[in-house]
Amino acid sequence: MRRPMKNMNRLIVFAAIFITAVSSCRAQSDIEDFFRPRMPEQIDTIYYPFYNGVQMIEVDHLAYWDRKIFFLEQSQPRAMSYSMLEPPPPPNEYFFRDSTGNIINAYNTFWSLESLNALFKDVPLDKRSNNLMHQLIPTHAGKTAFSDGVWPYSPQPMNFFNGFYKVYNFSNVDTAHKSDLYFQGDFSPFTNCTVGLIDSFGNIKVPIKYEALWPLRNNLLVQLNGKWGVMDKEQKEIIPIEYDSYNWESQELISFVKNGKIKKHYRIDKSIVRTIGDYDEIINPENINQYPVTMVKKDGRIGFIDSSYTEVMAPVYEVCESFYASDLKLARVFRDGHWGYINKHAKEVIPCRFEDSENFGRDGYALVQFEGERFCIDTLGDRIQACDHMVQWRKTIGNIVNRGYLYGLTDSVGIVVLPVIYDQLYKMPGEDFYRLSRNKQIGLADKSGKIILPCVYEEIGQFWKDKNIALLRRDTMFGVIDSNFRIIIPCEYELVQFDLTGNLIFKKNGLFGLMDIETNILIPPLYQQFNGFRQIMYTKDPNPYSMVLRDSLYGYINIKGKEIIPCKYKHLGYEIHNNRVFYQENNKYGFLDTTGKAVVAPVYDRVFDFITDVTAVQRGSKWALIDGKGKLITEFIYDMIVGHTWYDQQFVVVYQNNKCGVIDKKGKLILPIEYEAIHDFSQATGLKPEFRVTKNGSTYWENVL
């Protein structure tokens, strides 16, 4: 009897274990399902408790969009964020009702008060939110606690104003769908609406007149009349609303820009405003309170300020390495062609007198170069006899060396002859000098390291071999140097270009002319556009004419500056070919000769240039060939003539009924119009011309008829 009872007990134990395991799996599944993200089914309406006889009702579009994006990102991940694809949410709607249930005020909605009262007339005064969190904490604090944004790009944090609510003037809402703007970061239909703030009773606290309004803890970043500033919620200006733009330097620091320069810093966490000196840049301003000094830049040179923005060292250094690149916290600095060292308070403790230098090592020594000799110094700048330090730069091409991201030049034994301070250093093929750049300015140096042209130019062109001259650009103005690097034309022209005549096209006071390299004016600057005598390069058609534009009308001049075709045409061919150029009159095209005479009347809808002595023209839907006098060579029987490509100056492809063939310039058919495509042309010596064609899906070479 005991054995059956024992077996029965075992079965009961096994059954209990099995049931427990199944229940545990179900419980685990239920728990996982509870935390699994779901697509939100509806936009939540939050009913806040009555206070002083007024209840605020909020339609939470932002939270709905937030949860929707979060669900899509978790369930259907993709490379591009869904927040870039989904239309942006409208602002939250705010309604206010009194203790009788009447809606007395409404914001951010297209509904009228009459419609809203009809909508809410049956909603009880003790109605609660559908959101469980808002039911547990049905206050404004609860809304804040649970609406910080589940998605990193949530719009909610930038709409939280600590007891105030952002409202819009809907008169400028753009409801048109603009999918082409979706990837430009600013496609909200409410972009052009002015904004303000209300309190939880529906009272306007900040007038609805600002173009932008963002929270900065207890203060506000605002835009008004295109200008930016900071004010509190009582509209007292902390930073005057007069700045052109702003930049987020860090999570707690904003800079304000006027006339291209940073003028103010605002530290959000401490509500502190700092006025910045006349600097072009503060380097790493987010760390200004962490270190004794911070770098500033002006006119490409580096100086230092302390945490109170007081200048410690004027901007005199061309290069300054980080204090923390050296073990002894002495930073290398470069000015007036030499290296030295400063301490962490920006005091120059070792004067700038070395041709090259390395950072101090842990042994307290640094390798330097002085008067062509390399040796070590200690932290007082005194020479040390025994030192095994090696240079830290490395060779790249030839004698060019680089240290970090900067470049210099050495001689054949490794002595630096051009300081390692340049952003770029290189030689162009065929040149025996070096091009170098510093702070986006370009200069030249010879092989010995001697500066030929200082780094003050935006552009130094390659030398034009025929004339041995090169273009310069400085402060947006152009000039010319010769092969001895002598400035022969100062940088005082708005544009200078080489012309195939050997002269220079120049632009001054907005108009173009032509001069020689001695600046003798050959064609006075009268023209808004001057194409140059480009066709001199064409051996088959060397006509020296240039298209010009004067008084917004086109014409042509010859090499002496005479207008052979008067500047009276709104549309004119870009080049003259075979003494013909097309013109447009009354939306029809014809041709002029080089005397300005109309030799082909303007009767055609489209034309090609006279690349050979005939060309293709279109009238209606059909094409034909004409000669230089306008005489028809073929009738208007072709659907298309590929008139921009003449093979061997005598053959052209034509189309009829979606098939193509070839005719010569006399209009004779030399390949029947029966091919799907015509690809290439070949003319071997002593053989007939042939074309590579496709017919019935096969591609092969076909001789002309």
C-alpha cells in the first residue's frame, strides 16, 4: 500500500512543478507584455483638478507623437529616424472651463467656444485622464514628471515652461503638405506663427507676439523682429533682443552673435551674462569655468582670458598647444617666427626664441632647435647636455614633415627651415616651390624655407605657361604675379581671367573689359558679361568673336572691341560657328551672320548651331536640314535630328517612328531608318565608314550604303 501512495505523491509533486513552471512562463509573458511598447490608440485628454473655480483641459498631441515615434523605433527600426519622416505634432490644445461646465477660453485650436461647449457639455466635471499616470498624480507636477519625452528627439522638453504653457496665433498656420521640406528640419506648419505663454488659469502672461520662444530653466530664449535675446517671464530683458543669431555651446551655455561675432555668453544654470571682448572666437567656451585660462582668437592669433572673461594675454600667438599635451603643464607657443613656452596661467616662462620645439617630457626636458642646432632644455629654459629625446615630427613627402596636424619643411639633414605651423604644405607638379596655408590663407615658400609670398591670399593660381603669370586673390579682389613672384597687377579687380588672346579679361565696378599684362586697356569695361575669345582654340573655325552683355542685352564683339552684332538681343547663341549664330525673336529662332545681318528668318521652334555648314531645325513637331542661307536640304519629315553630333563633319542620326538611321549633310540616306540605336562611328583608312548599331536586339558594325 505504501508503494502506490509513494508513486501518487511523486505524481502530485511532478504535476505541481509542471503547473508552477507553466504559470511562471505565463507570468513572465504577462510581465514582458506589460512593458512591451504599443502604438498609442488615441490622443490623451488631460483633465486637471479645479483651482479657484477654473479647470484646465489639455489635449496632449506632443505625448501622442512621442509615444508613436518610440513604438515605431522599437518595433520597426530603420537607419533614418521616424521623427524625420512623420509629420510634426501640432501644439497641445488648452481649454478652460468654469465650475458650471462652460468653456470660457481656448488656445491652440481651430474650434470655436460654441463648438467646444457643445463637445464638452456631457463631460462630467470630475472626469479624469485616460492616462494611468495622470490618474495617480492628477496635477501639473504629475504632467511634468511623466511627460519628459520617451524619445530622445521629443519636442516636449522644449515646450515645458514650469507652470506656463506655450500658445500660438493660428492666423499664420500653413496647412499645405510640403513633403519636399521634410528633411530640412523645419517643416512644421506652425513655424510662422507668433507665440506667447499662458498660466494654468488661461491668462496670457507673455504676449503672443514672439517669432520663437524656448525655455531656459526659469527664463526664456526669444526672437522678436528677427532678433534674439533672453528675458524672464515678466518680460524683463536679461540679454537685449538685438542679436542676429545664437549658438548652443553646451547644455548650459548659449552664445549670442551680432555682425558675425560672438558678443554675449549666457550661462543657463546660473543665469549669468558675460560680455565678450572684441574676439573672433572663444575656443571651448563650455570649459571656461574649469581651467585658469581659456584661449581666444582675433585676426588668426591666440590670446587668453580667465573665467571672469578678463583678458590675461592679448592675442599675439600664431600657435598654442594644449596645456595638457605636456606632462609638466607647459604649453608650446609660437609667435614672431619662434617657439617658446607658457604656464597654465598664460605667462610666458620661456621666451619665444627657438626655431623648433617639442613638448616637455616627464623628465622635465624638452627638445628644441636654436640657430640650426638641436638640444634639450629644462623648465627654466637652460640648456641640458645629456638628453636622449627624439623629434616627434615625421617626414611625409620629400622634406615636408608634420607634427600632429601641422606641417613644416626641413633641409637634407633634418634641420627645420620652415616652422611646423602650417595647415597645408605641398608642391604642385612642375613647380619648384611650395604652397602653404595658414588659417585658410595661402602663401608660397622656396626650397630653403624662405617665404616668397606671405599667407595673406585666398587663392594663388597655377602659372600660365605661355605668359608665366599666375592669378592672386586677396580680400576677394584679384591681381597677377609674374614668374619671379613679383606683383605686376595689384589685387584691385573684382575678377581677372586668362583669355586665349594672351590678354586678361577683368571686372571692375561690376563691368568687364580686356587688358594686357601691362594693364593697358584694350577693350574698356562696358559689359555685364564677357565670354572671351574662346573660339581661337578651334582650328577649323578660328573666328575671334566674343559674346557680351550690355544693358541686359546680348551681342558680339571682335578682337578690337567693335560690336559686330549689336547688343540688342534677349537670346543669342553662346558661340558663332561657321559665321552663323542663332537668335530668338517672338519665340522663334533664326540665324545672324558676323555682320549682324539676319540670313535665316526667325521661323523655327528649335535649332542647333552650325557645327558644320548645315544644321538641323524644328518647325512644329518635325525636323529638317537647312544650309547657311536657310535653304531646305530635306523636308520636315523627321521626328528628331541629333544636330549637336556630326560624325566626321558629314553624318547625322535621324529618327522616324521610334527607329533611327543616318543621313549625310546633303540629306542622302546612308543607313536606313530601321535600327533601335546607333552608338559609335568608325572610319578606318581605305575603308568605308561604319556605324555600331543595334537591330532586333543585336549590336554590330554596319557599313554605310
